[in-house]
Amino acid sequence: MDASTFEVIVSLQDERFVSAVRALVDTAAKYAGCPSAAAAKFAGEVADAINASLLQSGNGSGPLPVTVRRADGPLEVEVSGRVFRLQL
């Protein structure tokens, strides 16, 4: 693992852990070389999508997988089949 290639997969089931995933995305973006302000904005967009997915699915649908990855290209975060990309 280095700044150009990594993957982290987490699952969460309620909104109490969205801030932790937001921090993970923010840290991953900075680790990949993104400026702090852009990393924070991107992490906020992802957190909003996670909250929306959790609200839509309700508590009975099981954990929500979130994948944070980079493979020599943009940082990608997948939430409920939707992929967010941050060009670096």
C-alpha cells in the first residue's frame, strides 16, 4: 500500500459511524495528495450520500458497504453502487 494504490472496505449500519467514515475519506484524500479543503469537501459529499443511503434503506436492510480505493488514478468511494471520484 502506498499513496497511489490502496483499498479499504468498511460496513456501517447506522448514522453514528458516518463521521468516522467521513474522516477515513478525508484522510485517504489527503494521503493521496489532495489539498485539505478539497479533501474535506469531497468527504462531506460522500458523508451526505451515506446518510441518504442509510435513511433510504432503514435499519432492517443490513450493513451498508463503503469502499475507498485508489489504483493509480482518481480516489474512488463507492456507496450503494454509486461511485464518487476525486481527481488528483
